[in-house]
Amino acid sequence: MKSFPIIRDLETVMDAIPVPIFVKDLSQRLILLNDAACSYFNLDREQATGRSETELWPEFAQSFKESDDRALASGEDECEQQFTDNTGLNHTVVTRKRVIQLTNGDKLIVAVVSDVTAYREAEAHSRYLAFHDSLTGLPNRALFNERLEQLILRPVREAGHSALLYIDLDRFKEVNDTHGHLAGDALVRDFAGRLTTLVRSTDTVARLGGDEFAILLADIADPRQVEEVCRRILNAASQPFDVIGAQAFVSASIGVVMMPPGDLSRVELQRQADLALYRAKNAGRARFRIFNEAMDENIRERRKIEADLRNALQRGEGLGVVYQPIVALDSDRVVSFEALVRWQHPQLGPLLPAQFIPVAEDTGLIDMLGDWVLTQACQTIAPYPELSVAVNLSAIQLRDPGLTDRVIAIAAKAGLATSRLQLEITESAVLNTETDVTETLQSLRDAGVSIALDDFGTGYSSLSHLREFKVDKVKIDRSFIQHLGQMADSEAIVQAVTTIGRALGIQVTAEGVETTEQRDFLQSSGCDELQGYWVARPLPADEICTFMEEFAEEAGSA
């Protein structure tokens, strides 16, 4: 039988395999290596053969030996290593080793090398994307939660004071609506960059989504540092943002929860931070609030009010409407009533609108409550053909595109002509809404409903708003009426509003009139209508008829 040079044949076979392969003896000396191994590791076959791995790669000597030992003990091994090639590029390789025994009893180690650099880089990139925001590169909610958990789980003896900050951009939607979403993205990226410059490298800044950010301040030496960071954030947010050839202006609201060592869960800490953020926004935005126990008590009370208000609306119990008369100064006659909602709470007693209307607005109950009040008001005033009725309208109700149709339907069902219905809105509430409500206001006016601007003088008081909203009436806030005869600026404001009203063809009504002197001044100033305790306190529906008769008699005898 013909003899073949076995080693040379084995090399020829191995050279056909496109991945690096080494064969070595138990002293780690290379017996065979293929072309792929020579090319990949930049080795000369003749010079490498017979040399040990320790000689070729001294920096990996220990790990190679440990891997060989594991292979000899179990028959095979797999290990992952990083190395830098002669061009300076970093590689990640997985080496799979198997021990084989020759017919003469000698043992050899066969190593097959796979380059997994691209796979590991893709894996790392996927892991990065899973834990980072793609727009800003900041940690996302998942990574932020993980770091917060780690901070909470530190032993008490190692844990210092820390703080959790929740940040919302105010009026961000206006930027998107005005300049487009690309501008909004640019602003978010810019703000993210500003935030990272305001904290230490050991702190965590994250984007939770949209215009929501969070910061984790760890190991704070002085809790007052947290307030200083908040002030810097507010200042950074107030600076103009350059977005696609324009400037945009926003502000920020911040909710803070201090984290002394303790056993509060992540979910509870985030709930507290969210609650503090809500309080900051509710207080007027562009400010920060630090969580305290009183906030928790307040939220528990709000939740109770929400649940009880929902039940009251469903059952029709406890809620009521009272009516305050409005008198025309030129005829000294009652021409209208303003409908005011009241609530006799079963445990808390009588509640004023300021105590439950904000809860209704925040929880989505305002539409149901508003429709109920409007229904009661229309049904009550419909039998008095000489009277109109005014009903307060929330800015949230104005966002509903179906509002006009519902108002018309409710008035029609009650038998009240829409020309006898007046809806009152506040200037600040309309301006603070994030949607354009001018179309809704116009559709209401087209349907015959008149629009009154309530509390005029306390908000922006802009003439442009009177033209933009196309209101039929302005109501001077009671705070100016109370100081008539005491403060000259109040008298000047009242006279200015009545003059503007006449110039624009808008009726002017004064609220909170309590004295004859106030009434006389308003009449001499050209005010059209008044309401307040000088006329009467708000009345229940069943007293309207008697009041009308008595007021007419008094006016006739005066």
C-alpha cells in the first residue's frame, strides 16, 4: 500500500477550511495551523510551527493554560477573548477546543477560532438601544429604573442622601404645533444636552419619553444642593432654543422627592415624585416642588372627592344649582341669572366649586358635570321668557369638538332658545389650553349662544383677545369692585373697561357689587349690568319666582 505524508495531507485538508484552526500538543506547542489561522493572526507557518502559544501571545499565556486545563479535564472547552491585531483593530474571538487521542495514545488539542466581533458589536448596540433613548442618547426609562433600584438596594450604612427629580417641559406641545415635530425633536435634544451639563458624572439623567425627563442625584452631601440643581434646571429651560431657523421658548416644572436611607420602593418614590411634579404644574409651572406628607393627604382627599363626585353624578344626589340674579342698570330690572353649582358632600359638608371643579377637570368628570349643570340651568330658566341664563364653562369643555352640538341639544330639550343662553369663560383658562378653541367659540356664537369673558382684569386683559374670541360681554372681577371708593386704580380700571366695552359694542357686567355706592359709581361709569349681594345672594331654583315678584315691587316703589 502506498504511504502518504500524513502531516502534509492534514495541512492541505485544514487549509480548505475558512476559519482559523490550530493543533497543539500538551505542552502548548503548535503542530499544525491552517492558512486561515496564519492570515488571521498574521503568522508565518514555518516560524510558528513548534512554538508555544506563550511565546506567540505572552499576554494570554495564563488564560490559554487555564482553557487547556479545562479541555483536558472535560474533553472540551470554549472561551471568549479580546485581542488587538497588528493594525490596531480590536477583535473578539471564541475558541472552541477539543482533546483528541491518536492511535499511539498521544493526546492533542484541536482549537477552532471564530471571530464574533461583528456579532458582539451588534449585540452591544442592541443592548444600548434597549436601555437608551434614540433621540437624545440618554438612558431611557428601563435603565433609569434599574439604576434607581440599585440605589435603593444599597446597604443603609453605604447610602447617603439622594434625590429623584421628575421634569416636564411646559408648553412643549405649542412648539410642535407652531414649528413642527422636527423642531420639537431639536428642542428635546438641546434640553437633554443642557441637563447633562448641570449634574455630576455620577448622576443619572434620563429621558422617560416625550417631554418628560428624570434625574437621579446620588450621595448628596447637603440636601440644599438639590434646590440649587432645580434652580439651574429652571434657568436652563427658560433660555431660548434655536429650532430650525427660529427661536422657541418653554419652561420646566420639577417634582422632587428626597431619598433618605429607608425601605421605600421604587414605585412609591416615583409616585411621590410624580405627585410633586403635579403640584409644581398646578402652582403655575416654571417652578419646583419637593414632596411632603401634606401632598399625600391632599391627593387622598382629591381621590375621595373624585369617587364621591362620580357617585353623586351617577345617582343625582348632593349636587345642586343656585342662581344669582343679574340686573340691567338702565332699567333696574332683572334680566338674567348666573347658574352656580354647589355640592352638599355627605361627610365634608357644603363644598364650593373651587374645591371640586379642579378635581372634575383633572379626572375627566368635567364634561358630565358641565352637561348636568347646563341641563339644570336651562330647565330652570326656560319657563321665564324674559330671562336669560349664564353658565360657566371650563376650558377643558371647550376642547371637546362635540360641545356645540351638545349645548344646542340640551337647550332644545329644555325648551330654552339658544339666544337666551350665555356661556362664561375665563381669559386665562382659554389661553392656557393647548388647543385652539376659537372655532368652538365661533360655532357657539353662530348657534345663537352669547359668550362672556369672566374675571376680566385679573388675567392677560388683552384687547386682542376680545377681538380674537369675539365675546359678547366682559365681566369685571369682584376684586376691583370691592375697592371702589378706596383705591383710585380700581376706579380707573372699571372706567377703562366700560369705555372699551362701549367702543367695541360689548356689554360690561360688574361682579361682587355689595353697596349702593358701588352701584352708583358703576352706573355713572356706563356699566351695563351688575350682580352681587347688593341685589341678592344666589337663590335656589324654587325661590326665583318669589324673588322676581318682590324685586319688581321694590323697583316700582323706588
